Amino acid sequence: MFEAQEINAEHKDLIHDVAYDFYGQRMATCSSDQYVKVWDQNAEGKWILTSSWKAHSGSVWKVTWAHPEFGQVLATCSFDRTAAVWEEVVGETPGPSERGIRHWVRKTNLVDSRTSVTDVKFGPKSQGLQLATCSAEGIVRIYEAPDVMNLTQWTLQHEVPCKLPCSCISWNPSLSKNHPQMLAVGSDDANPINGGKVFIYEYSENSRRWIKLETLNSVLDPVHDIAFAPNLGRSFHILAVATKDVRIFNITPDNSDPSGVTKLDVQTVAQFDDHGCTVWRVCWNVIGTVLASSGDDGTVRMFKMNYVNSWKSVAIMKGDGSLAPNDGSKNLSNALTSISQTARYIKLGSIITPKEREASWH
Amino acid sequence: METDINTILIPSKLCNRAGVSLAWKPCNDLGIFAYERKHSGAQDKPSQYYPTSEASVFHVRQDVILFRPILRKLINESNGTFLNLQELLARKSTNTQEEMLNFSRQYRSIIRACLESLQEDIARSKSEADKDELQNYITIFYSIECIWHLCEILFIDSTPGNVVLPHLLEWVRFHFPKYERNAAEMLCENQEELEMKPEYWPTIIGLMMQGRVRIARGLLKQHSAADTRAFLLVDQCLKAMPQFDVYSGLSASEFHLQWQHWVMDIQSKIDAKSFASHKNLELLMKIVVKDELAWSEIKKHFETWYELLPAWLFYAEPSVKSYELGTFAKYCIRQMGLENKLKHLDTVLLAAMEYDLLEVIKEIQKMSENGWFATHLANLLYHSGQLTVLEKDVDNFSAKALQEFLIVDYGTMLMGHKSLWQVGLSYLDHCSESGIHIIELLLPRVPVDNEYKAQKIIREAVKRELHHIAQFVCKVQGMKCVKRGRLGSALTWALKSQDSTLVSLLANRFLKDYAANGKLRNTDLLFNLGPTMLSSDRLIFLGKYYEFHKLYQDRQFQEAGKLLIKLLESKIIPKYFWYILLLETIPLLESEDIIFSSNDTYMIINFMEENQFDERIKDKLDVLRLATARNLSRAVLYESELN
């Protein structure tokens, strides 16, 4: 059985992105209404809105948390051509909660892009505090905060031109210090003549710049999202791509070339057209064993690798208007009106009797 | 394919109309929200749903029945057995069948104990909903017990010569205990005319079906007509029934011959109408000789095909070999007319009898106990060598990978629970391939509710040599303390985290605090810094400065003076702090004993003159000049006397 807790995010328009902190105890949401909101889970499991602010002067596309080692830090990017870094500041005077009055302060505004900034992601923490953005004009920018105690100082380290409008970016989260840093960038350019829409870059310590290692020429359709899986000590990296279908690639680096240039062996290991249409999002669970995707068909689909190393579809989720609770009970899920109430989960209906066919996606 | 997959419905009109997107919520949950993709080059305008009051996020999670408090004992005890098994295997390379059997029985007794406590709870529970829920768990765990027991017989406790019937009879007696229970009750009562009880004959037939011939005979002797010729004859026949025993030295064909003789003898007695006087006795004897009509008459006694199977085998194929079971199982299913009505439990049992282990494991993963069963059974079967033999038949199949795959899922699920995460860790420890990497991802995500839990996480990290995780937890704890204004605890955590930036930051806070209000905090901590002081220059300064304070308080002015000079000479004075050091010299310059030598005094004078235009010492400059001049004169006189 599955169950769900509804949190009315109080945005006036559709939510573009939801990000959870490292522990899954805080949630940040962003929307076309130009607001960013931060929610905290209390001891009873209820989600309380703790901050809400107008973050940009355009739609906020993405929101993402920095590693908690750097404190409570968020980054956002927007149609207004900027990306911003926010830090939560605890006031000196004790507030209603034990942590005092808190608010989010804009630490920096990154204004280098001349067009909409479509994605923003913090780099792996082993490299300090780094931030990658990509934009509709087709430029990936890497910023760095040299002093992690002072987040007002960010330097633009690299500008990497991709030639095509960029829609999404993903850092390779490999925990190994032996791997050079790697980034994958996707483009939602619609023209197949412009070639592959996924680019893989690696940081070269020798030349101190980002080098394009590979263009995935098998992906000619627009790419809307891209995600590296956690590495788990494998010799290869796994990359999921949301395009007209869900693709999973195994990418094996070969560093044996004496010139020091890494070569990549790229293999398509799965291709799912289950959505039957454009795929919007691809997202790995914490340990990279389950991939979830969403698409134009209005469903979330989950894929899992089985023990003979082949990927299989394991579950589907979709919105159902007929089951929506009436307005009376909706008020119950409003975090502000019922502060003392504990978390309420509702059992979810499903189409196949769950007892016989329980899909496990843990 | 899609018919095989669960479609979960999110109760939201907006999700239904717009579409959905998602984010994983650590560790195992999903956040789902209404969403519409915009092209990177598209105009920025409100969506067609603006303004909406329905922009909700749905946190979807699996309802894990194993997290119910009533099943906590099952989790913990099976964890103990699991760990003992892995430990035994680590100690020695070979493992005997007997040991594996022992572990299998331990697991089964844990399931049995769980079923018993569920039964007790159901008796206690008041609400219908609770009863239904508990009944549901009982059904699940009863199936598990039944399957596990059969798998134990077929895969772990294999007897020589593939003889399987005695075990199968035991299995069916265990899971359909009512005949033996009835018989025991009736024999205990020891009353006359037992045959008047409605369950008398069904019990005798049931006992005969489970191969309990002696007890059946015992019951027959209690019949009021037990002394009549027909009864005596039946007793005589049953007493003569040949028993197949692999240890008797009798070959299968010799046994077969004996059995044939015995059946023919009874058949001739039936033909001679020896039992015709008594309908039930005749039925009994006809069953023994496999009379088709008689068997179809007693079919109603069987609840399931797998209850029929051992009974049929007992009379029709007493020397059945284990590898023939599948064929006979299908025969019994046909006999019961269940070909198209097999339930999940039936499918699994049939797969086991057909020795299709992969199918068994695939099917038991669909049971609703969140992988407990599949994980533990596969691990045991793997270590008994039963899974490895399949590798040569199935392409790409790795037995080790299969069982680790299950352990990863089970361990990860437990890691997501606030008090079972350590149990989860102990499973992930036994996934050689990816276990440590998964722990590396999950352990730092265990929410730290309090310092005690932080210590626990750190211990687990250090145990696995994941020192960077231990340091990370310390650092996060340190940052939390900073935010709550608890600088002492913050410094303790920061020192443990070996993060010199954080340590310096905190040492600065201590010193600035002192500069502002003249009080040093957490002096106990500073006193006991020891070698940890070396983790940052700023902390060394703080530590040494505190040492100076302590000496001064203890009136060891000579020592204090020496230390102060050392500090002034050092290159580690923070910019905001030098003037305080300078002011500290005044009382020592003015003390009765000479503390600073002429050289020391010159040093102080130089230092003072270098900074004479600084605002912070401007009004103390005269005092300082006077004090240094006086001390210099005293020191020079004293030093010249010495020479």
C-alpha cells in the first residue's frame, strides 16, 4: 500500500521545482508566482511553512540545496536572467521556535547571463562550494565561493559555451577523488540537424578548463532533464536522460590514453517509451537504485535495475481528479490553520489490487 | 507488461489536469506535484491554471507493515539470526547441512512466535478495523511460514535418495493440525461411544490422509464395535502396512513388491465383502487401495490441493522421489479442479515443488511484508549453495548478486526508519559489492535529533572506517551549536570534526567575546585542550592566552610574564587582540618583583611605539610609557648588579 500526505504549498501558480534538503526534513518550492518557500517538518511529521519570499522578478525554474556542511544554503534560477544564492540567517533575538527568528538573505545575485537561467546545481562537496548554471543562450557557468564562511563572494570561474540553448545540467556525484569533475548538459533545441543534445564535460587539471569529452549523438530530440546516478563504486557512471523517451546510459571513462585525455565509452542500456510522449523529469533515489520519471502523459514512472542487470518498470503514479478530497477536508492539510495537528496520511487508491501485485520501489 | 504494474492514484484535480513532476525525498519517499514543462526559450507568462489554490506537494511513501510495533520483535530477532549466520560463514568456509537446517528452523520459530503474538493481539483488540488489519498480517505470515517450511524440506533438508514423503507428511500435519488435535482430545476423554461424535469418522479419515495410521487405529479401537470381525480385520490390515524407510535396507523395488502384495490382499478382502457390513470401514479400505470412487468421495475433506498431495502420494506413490513432486502436484491441482483458480500461495508452493527457485523468489517478493521473507530466505538458500547451482542454467544470473540485491532493498528500507537504521546498517554490511557505498550515502542522512544519536552515528561511521562521515556529523553538530549560541559545545564538535576553518571561526568568537566584555567562557574546555589545540593557529593563541590568564590568577607572575612575552613575539596574534595583550603587561611591569628583563621591556616598548597611533591604546599610552620606563630602569640596575 502507498499513502500520501498533502501539503498545500500556497503558491498562486504551478510549482516548477521541489527540492529536499540532505535529510529530507526541509523542503523548498519555487513557482511561476516568483516566490520561493521553505517548509520544515516538525517532530510530529507535519510540514510548516517557515519562510516565503519573492525571490525573482520572473518565473523561478529551479531550487536546490547546498550540502549541509556549508550551512543552510539555497540556490535558485529564474527567467529574470539571474541565479541567486540564499542563506538562512538566525536572528539574535529568540523567536517562537528554539532556533530563533529566521529569514533567508540573498547572498549573491549572479547576473552574467543575458537570457533565462534554466538550471542551477551545486557541485560535489569534495570540491568545496561550487555552483553550475546553464542558460537559454547556451552557456554553462561555473561559480565558486572561495571562502565557504562568506557566501557573498562568488567568482565566475568558467564559462563554457555549448552552442545550443541549455535546459538542464547535472554534476557527476562520484564520491571518488580519483575521478576528475564531470558535468552533463542537456539542450531542448528542437532541430535534429543541430546534432546530439547531451554534452559531457570534464574538468582538466592540466589546462584548468572544462573540456567537452562527448556529445551523445543518439539523442537528437530535445532534452528536458538529465541526471547522473550516485556512483556506488562502479567503474562506470550512469546517466539518465529525459527526451522523447527515458534513456539510461552507462558511461565508462578510459584514462589510459598517454595524452591524458579521458575517452568515454557510452552505451545505451535502457530506453523506455512507457510515457508514450515527451519526458520532462528524471530523478534518482538517494542510492541510485530507482529512477523516477515524469512526462507529458501526466504520470510518474519508476524504473529499477533487477539482479540480472536489466532495467524494468516497477510502478506508475498519476493524478486522479475523481478521488480528490472535497474542499472541507482540504483545509485539514493547510499547515497554517492546524499547527498542533500531527501529520495526516491518506491511503492511496491503485488500479491493481495491491495485495497481489505490490511493486516495491525502495 | 503494463498490466503487471501497480498504478497509484494521486488524489488531485490539478495533477490530473496539468500533469505531474517529482522529487525524491530522502531516503525513500517521493514528492509529487502538478507541473507543466516550459521550453527554455518560451515567454514567461502565468499558466492557464493561474491563480490556483491547489498547488500542493504530495509526499508519497510506502506503508511499511514491518514498521508496526507488533512486528518489531520479528525484525530484531531475525536480524540476530541473520547476523549469526553471516558470522558463522565468515568463520569457516564450509557449512554443514545440519547448521543450515538449524538456522532455517530458527527463522521459522521466529515467524511462529510472531504469529502467536498476532493471535494474542487479535484477541485483545476491540475495533473491527484493528482486527481486520491483524488478520491480514496473520494471513501474510501464515503463508510465509508454510512456504518457508516447504522450502526447508525441499532445498535445505534434502534426505538421501531424494525421499521426500515423510517430510511432506510432517509439513501437512503441521499446517493442518486439526485431525491430530481432535484425535488427542477424543482419546483423552476416554469416553464410551466415541463414534457418536460427528467428527469421529472425519478425524479417522483425516489421520489416515496424513499417514497417522497408528493414531487412526487407536481411535478405531475406541469404537463400541471394535471387537467385531470387520474392525479386527481392518486393524490387522493397517498394522501390516509396509513402511518405506530409506534406512531399513530395503530397496525401492523390494518395498514396491511388498506394497503391491499388501494392496492386493486388502483388495481381495474388499471383493469378498469382508467390510461390507460397515460403510465407513469399507471406505477406509477403498482409500487405501486407491479406489477412484472412494477418493472422489473424500475430496471434500481437503481444503487445498497441497493437503491432498501428501495423502495421495502416501497411498499411490509412497516411494516418490523429490524431483517427481511437481508432476504429482499438478495432478492434485487437476483433481481438485483448481487449474485456473490458483492463488498466490498456490503458485509459490507449486513453483517450489517444481524446484523453480527463481520463480519462488520472484513471487515471494510480491508479498506485502516488504521484503523480509525474500531477503532472509534467499540469503539462507544462497549459503546452502542452492542458488549458485542455478547460475549454469540461467544467462547473466549471479546468485550472489540476487541475494545482495534483496539485502540492499531491505537494508535501505530499514535505514529510512528513525529507530531501525542500525539494523539496516547491519544488513548493508553484508553486501560486498555496493554495501559500503550505500552506507556512505545513507548513514550521514540519518536525522540527528540529539547529541546521543549523533554519537551513535559517529560510532557506526568509525566502525566502518568512514571517518569523513564521522567528521561531517561532528561539523553539522558544531554548526547547530553555533546557531544556538552554545560556543563551548560547538568548539568540542568542531575539534572532533577536524575542520580547522570552523575551529578558527569559533576561537575568534571566544576572543572577540573576551575583547568585548572581558570574560572568557568555557574555561574548563580551554584548560583541557591538550594537543587538539594544534588544529588551528587561532586556537593555539586562544589556548595559550587562557594559560596566561590561569598563571596570572594563580599568582605565578614570573611564568605568566614569560608566556606573555612569547605571545607578543609570536606571529599569531589576531589583529583585534594585540592591544589587549599590551594592556595585560601593565600590572606585570608594575609588580614588586622584576618580571620582565630589559630585553623583554625593549620588546614591549617597540611593540607599543609601533602602534602608538592606534585609537584603542591612545589613552593608555602614558600609563604604558611610565610603566615600561620604570621597569626598564629596575631591570637594568638589577641586571648590572648580577654582572
